[in-house]
Amino acid sequence: MKVVITGGTGFLGLRLARAILKRGELSGASGALEPVDQMVLFDAVTPAERPEGLDDRVEIVSGDISDRALVTSLISGESLSVFHFASVVSSGAEQDFDLAMKVNLDGGINVLEAARAAPGLPRVVFTSSFAVFGGSALPDTVTDATKITPMTTYGMTKVVNELLLNDYTRKDFLDGRGARLPTVIIRPGKPNKAASGFASGVFREPLSGIDFDLPVKNETRMAVSGYRTIVEGILALHEAESDAVGDDRSVNLPSITLTVAEMIEGLKRVAGDRPLGQINSALDPTIQAICDGWPGRGQSPRADALGLPADKGLDSIIRAYIEDYADAKRRPAAADQVITW
Amino acid sequence: MKVVITGGTGFLGLRLARAILKRGELSGASGALEPVDQMVLFDAVTPAERPEGLDDRVEIVSGDISDRALVTSLISGESLSVFHFASVVSSGAEQDFDLAMKVNLDGGINVLEAARAAPGLPRVVFTSSFAVFGGSALPDTVTDATKITPMTTYGMTKVVNELLLNDYTRKDFLDGRGARLPTVIIRPGKPNKAASGFASGVFREPLSGIDFDLPVKNETRMAVSGYRTIVEGILALHEAESDAVGDDRSVNLPSITLTVAEMIEGLKRVAGDRPLGQINSALDPTIQAICDGWPGRGQSPRADALGLPADKGLDSIIRAYIEDYADAKRRPAAADQVITW
């Protein structure tokens, strides 16, 4: 089978690609396991060098996801699965509404239309986000049943894609599944402009011996998950039986809720006698306000029922990062360092 | 000020147009009342004859709402309000997904983009629908806080427009408000193909002396509202102060819940000694299944708080229909008879 990952050279896209290559097979449209013999990583830019760990099944293609013809040519073939990660991120979408509409909305429709045009019912896994939740009526704890009223353009385009995914699936155009991601930690590489970036930076920078300016208060709470768990969750959602997903195709992925104080305690606990950069308070009212608008706690009963994995706690998340990146001899590949869309 | 009504020669569009012309003024973007000196009724087809009750302030324009340039040329000007009614209806959208995407989604974005491009913050009132509610997890009673998971393409496109309206408003591109309509009764003219059509037909046909084949069971429940109340509600939502609407811009309009048996009792009660056509049971499992998927009861706390009007009961709805249509000497104008999109 052929696997297409949009946003495929971003941090999560590459990790997913490597996990699929290692696994070697995925459930095809019929439900039977099929060998993955072709993979396309589609992204906005071509990485300066070919990322590590990709064998000759993998083709890297760069281009504009709002180009319907290009997307249709890539998302095609007899036996196909699609992971649609490509997206303008939260701060980018706030800064450039029209770009977000073009990439996230037109791009999303292009992916769905291409999968619709392909033979059979390709599985399409869409990465949504806890950023769909927002607004003055938002409860502190969000569940799969919480009304979705995003207060960012990023979140709005994510939930529109969720709704389209539902309808394309209901119409038997494709077999869509949506994974609503909490804040994913610990992202390697350079800081990005996401308002949630501190939730990775507060670990990553001190572990690299670099001082970190913390833009939010210690009592700020976030629903987070480790990247290993996220990638396994996305794969498990792809593998789930379609009927088990039900008519509302997007689920909250499991998350754990941590205060910033708990993050810092965990860092010190796991780091042991490693030298750590200092964490300095440098409140940024804009980032604080954005974080205060996010749900503090997420429940994921539907993902739990589907058997999607959950983090057992913070310590294993930090240990995984140390193993994968902080202690790794190699520098993270260039493409790991930024979110490219 | 200039008022543009898309779907303006449809049943509700025309009733709204006449109500605005009679009122003579609406709140402008600044909140101050301004005289309505220009009105455009935009629709997919030109009515065979000019509908009654429209004075020379009114221009009727026909065209394709997916034509961005045309929509932009109509929705323009210094002082502007827009009522966006144009839509492929429920059964039409199920039959032609691509047309629904073009008219309801592309068309909706065209309206929003045109209003965004106009000076100031035009008020844009969008008519959404209780058809946004659906799915296996739907509670029996829907409120403003119910999670929206439509199971029709029509409902999906409506909620996407609601979400876009929220974001265009949040970004200060325009001042949007959405009215989520229950089933509107009693529609005059010929039966249309809407699955909810029986809720008008069960009154209209017998009152015209015509036998009526009832496609659903007597215990079927529907959330309904009379068209006079709906038009007044849409106007009241336009007039509401923007801050009072809040960050989630669409509200459930008030409705009353009736079983089909209660509809028939009410008809007999109000009709008195008028001759009535017979109502015959002619179960249509498809229509029954669609109706069973709709919410049986709607609550509208936010519309109530905004002071939007509610029906006092069924009898006044039936009396209004008799006054407006059944007893009216004139036949309803041609354009009243069908939903044109």
C-alpha cells in the first residue's frame, strides 16, 4: 500500500513516517494488513538534507497544498492511506487569516477530494487539536461531547476539517478519523512561535544547558501528551475498526494535565544531577491570556474505549526526550527543528 | 442604508424584505437607526413576476452565489446589512453534495468575504438550522451548548458557516449573528421535497380542501416555529447589541415542540367548521428515519435572554396562516411557492 503524509517532514510527520516504516504494514481499506511499499512525505518546503531513517520506499515532495492538481496526483492509487498533518499553526493563522484559509481549509478540502477520487475507501487520519476548544462558555474539563467553539482561526479551520471529515465519511467517500491533539511535548529543535511552545521549551532549553524565559505563571495548567504516545495514538486510530469509531469521527487523544510548577518539578526529578539551564520568570501577558483560554483538562473516553495509548505520567515523557534527543549523539535533523507549515 | 438579502425571493426572504420595508429603518453598524433606502434581493432565479409588496427601493438580482465577483458587487457600500438565507436545502444537499459545497460553503465564504471588504463592520445575519444537530450521541433536548455533529451535508455546511461567522466576527471583519431555525411552519404554496415538509403540509393541504398523505407516525415530535415569529426573531437578532450576542454568534431560535397528533388536533380546533381535506397515514420509512434523527425539543436560553420572540402556541400559528394565505383573496405570489435554492 501507499501512505501519504502531508506535513510529512515536520516533527510529528517524520516520527510517524519512521514508525510506519518500522512497523512495515498497516490496515488497508478492507481491514486486512497490507505491506507499506510506498510512502510520500509531502510538505511545503524541501528539507536541506534527507532526514535520517527513511529508506527507499520514501519519496519527499514539496509543494503547495492548496494546489488541487498536485494534491490529487500525490493522493492517488489503488491502495492508499493518508495522514493529513499539514497546517498553518496557531500563531501563524492569527497573523495571516487568508493563508490559514488557503492552507488549512482549501488544503484540507483538496486532501479530502483527492482521497474521495481514489478507488475504494482510503483511510484518512486528520490531526485536529485541543485548540478547537475555546470561548467564554468553555468548561474547565473538555470531553468528546463538549461543544466546539474555537476562538482562534487555527482552531476554526481544524473543526471545519473535522466536520468535513465526518460528512465525507458518512457519504462513503472515504474512511476518515480525526485525532484531537493536546499540546505535544517535548518538541526538539529551536523554539517555534506557538503559544504553547513554552511547554516544550521549559524542558528542552534547561536540558541543553540554556536558560529559559518562562512566559506564563507557575500555576498555569495544560493538557499535554508525549510525542511517542501521540504517534502511537495516531497509528492506533488508523488501525481501529471503522464502526468502532462511530459517526463522530474525531476523538480527543488522551492527555495528562500538568501545572507549569509540576513540569519544573518533574524536570528536576528526572534530570537528577545533570546540569540544567536556569528557568526565569518572564511573563508575557499575550501568551498567558492565550493559555488561560485553553481547556485545563481533557477527557478522552472515546479514545480510551478504542484502546488508544495514554501517558503514564511526566517522567517517562522527559526520559524519552533525553533518550531520543538530549543524549543522542546526532543533532536532530534539520527538518525536525521547525514546523514547516 | 442598503440591505442585501440572499435567497431574497424565497418564502422567508420575501417575508423579511416586506417586514424591513414596513419598518423602514434598521440599526446600522454604529448601532444607530438608519433609514433603509436600498434593498437587493439576490436569488438563484428571477421570479416570473415581481412579487407583491415591494416598492421602488427594491432591486431583484438573480445569479450564482458561488460567483465571488457578483456577490462582491452586490454586497458593497458605505452602510450595509446582509441577511444570508441562500442555501441548497436538506434533501437537495443529500442528492448533490458538490452543489451543496458550492452554494452553501463557497457561497457562504463569498458573502462573508464581500462583507469583510465593505467599509465598517456590516451586520451579517446568517440563517442556520436545527439540522446542524444530529448523530448517535444527540440528546433529546438540544440547547445552545449542545455539541453540533450534523449527519446531513446541509447541516454540515450550516455549522461550517456558523464557525466562519464566529471567526470573521472575532477578527473584526464584520458583525455576524446566526439564527438557528427550527422547522418553520406553515409554508404556503406547493409541497417541497424537504423531509420536514409534512409539518406544513399537514395543515396547508387540509385547509385547502386537499387530502394529505402523512409520511410519519402520529407520535413523531418536532421543534417548530411560526414564520411570523421567525421573521421577527431574525430582525430582533439583527437589532441586538453586538456585545450581548457574545463570542458564540449563533443562537437557537425559540421553538415549541409538537407531536404530529397535536398538530392535527390543533388544526381541527382552529379550523372550526371549515371543510378540511382528509389526513391519511402513508408512512415513508425514509422520512420517518430522518425525522427520528432530529432533536425532539429545542431550548433557546440565549435567544430568550436577547429578547427574541417565541410562539405562544400552535393556535396563533394556524390563525396567522389562515389570515395570510388560506383566506387571502390573492394567490401567493409565484416566488412564494418554492424554495429556490
